[in-house]
Amino acid sequence: MKKLSGKFWLALVIFSLTGQIAWVIENMYFNVFIYKMFKASAESISVMVAASAVAATVTTVFIGALSDKIGKRKIFISGGYILWGISILSFAFIRLDVIESIFPMAVNAMSVGVSLVILMDCVMTFFGSSANDACFNAWLTDITEGGSRGKAEGINSMMPLLAIIAVFGGFMAFDLDKAESWTLIYVIIGVTVILIGILGIFIIDESTLKREENNKYFKNIVYGFRPSVIKSNKPLYVTLICFAIFGISIQIFMPYLILYYNVSLKMDNYVLIMAPAIILAAIFTAFYGKIYDKKGFKCSVLPSCGLLILGYIILFVFKDIVLVFIGSLLMMCGYLSGSASFGALIRDCTPKGKAGMFQGLRIVCQVLIPGVIGPAIGAAVLKNAETVLNDDGTYSFIPNKFIFLAALVAALILVLALLLEFKLLKKESFKNEQ
């Protein structure tokens, strides 16, 4: 196994964590932002998540192929993070008072606010996906070739929960019902991402990717979608399909999770309750990645699914704070360890030297399909949910426990799909099936 330098691990931790903090703001708190500031409906939240997923997919397909064409990753990562931070800063100006001053004739300033957030979310996603989804992930695949992918993916996969801790902890100091709180939040996060992008110029080592002769850009874009490529890489595509089902299960409830804790369960102190669960799940995942390196995909992914399913059952059945904590812990452990297992196998299945070309395909299954289908299922489940009267006379929906039941059904479908995948991996004599 190739030994990876301390500089690599530093870059992995810093860029993965910062990127995930930015994604947490988008994936979990933009929902809270438009819910609290613009009284958005579940359907509007679903549309925003789906639009962002489409933007992420298209961006990753084109930019991933472009980074392969040029044979460089570092410039896209550092430059992308800088532009990503600038786009986050722009959200500081999306406030009702600003909207009303710019659009004095607007019939419904809140609807305009929702539309602006959705639009700028797509712009932010373009820069974020260019830097993180397309090029950082391709760089990680390039660098870890030859060993330690399970360990690296375990660290990479624990970052979403560490990011949640950082965001949850930081947000405790803010009153999220006030526009000025959101303004300060966007300034802090935006500036941080910009500074990390600048830091990347000095700490990221360019990958060993070799630029191929006759490397044609537009052929690279569609490379991963060609029938001949699919036929010759069956384990990769079956794994991606299973990963998409896994993502659908997560996205059914994830856009509404904080609102469920805060509005439905009335957990004003949900940060204090969730932080220990997140820390434990992150530590668990950091060590869990080694199971993949030692035992293979089957032995690592099945326990993850079991933890995920058990967490869903507890969250659906119980509302007691202690049991909600236990259910959330199990769900998060299953979510992150499952992501690590899928991520490591996908990297192992990716053809050598073509990581950038396949990042778009990965995002189709990791972001686009789950981001469109999952929130839509969640919105359908919440269509007839109870509502609460706001101080301004408007109504907001109250997320309910049935989002976890729907996620459970998707997780059970995933288990069936995995059983079929194991047969294929065995048939193909894939090295990681043990």
C-alpha cells in the first residue's frame, strides 16, 4: 500500500470539512432559511433541492471532464473554493427589506425571496460542485490509488457530520428568526470558504494524473454514459444504482430533519441533544472505513444498512428525547458508514486515469436522482401535514414522523438491490467481494 503524506491528510481534512460545512448550509439550512424568512412550503423546498441537484450534476459532468482534459485538479479546487465563498456571501443580501426596495411593485415579496434563493442556490452549487464534487473527489481518487482508500473515505465520509456539529454549534449563538442573523452567518461562512481556497494554493499537491494524447473534451463528457463503457464496468454501474437508492432513502427525510426536531418535536435545544450523537457517529465512521480495507464491501455495507434501518424504526415509533437521540445516532452511523463503503467501492471500480470523467456519473447517482426523487417523496408524504399559524398570519407546515417510514421502505429496497449486486460482484470475480 502506498504511504500517503501528512500534507495529503491535512488537505483532505481541511478541504473536505470546509466543503461539507458549505453543503450543510445549503442542504439543511437553506431549507430553514426560506422556511423562516419567506414561509416556504414543502413543495418549494423540494423544488430547491431538485434544482440544486440538477445544477450539481450538469456542473460535475462538464467540469470533471474538463479537469481530465487539462490534466489538472488543483486550479479547479482552489479557484472554485474562492468563487464558492463569494457566491455564499451573496445570500447576505437576500432579505425582505432589500427585495422590497429593489422590487417595490412585487405582489408577494416572500415569493420573490423564495425564487431568488432557489436561483442563487443553483449559482452557488455550480461553483461548489466544480471545486468539490468534480475536482476534489477526482483528486482524492487519483491520490489514493494504490491503497488506503477505505481509510481516506472513512475520514472523508465523517466530515458531513463534523460539519453539522460545526454549523449547529455556531448557529446556537444566532436567532434564526431574525434576518440579521442570517446575514452574519453568510458572511462568516463565505469568508471562511474563500480563505480555505487561498490556503489550497499552498497545501494541495497536484495529483499524478497524466494528460492523455487525443484527449477530446466532448467525448470525455459522455464517456461514462456510453453502452460499451457500461458493459465493461458492470460492477461500477450496479454499485452506483444501489448508491442512488441509498441516497433516495436519505433525501426523503434529510431536507426536513431540522424542521422535524425544531417544529414537530419542539426541541429548542436540539443542538445540545444532537451534537453528542453526531460526534459519536463521526468517530464511529472514522474507524469503520478500515473494515472495507480489510473485509471488503459486503462486510462493510450490510451492517451500515442495518444501523440505518434500526434508526428509522426508532425515530418513527418514538418521540421521547432519549430515544430520539438513540435513533438519530444509529441513523447517522448507518448513513456515514454506508456512504464510506459505497464511496470506497466506487473509487476502486473507477477506471484508472478517468476519475474526472466518472465524477458526473457519480453525481447523477449520488445527488441528482436522490435530490429529485427523495425530497419529492418527502413532500408527498407531508402534503396533508398539519400546519401552524405564524405571527404574520401565514401558515407553515409541520413535518411529521412518516418521512422516516418512507425512508425505511427505500432502505429495505436497497437491501434487496444489494443482494443482487453481491451476486454480480461474485460472478465478475471482483477483488473486493470477499
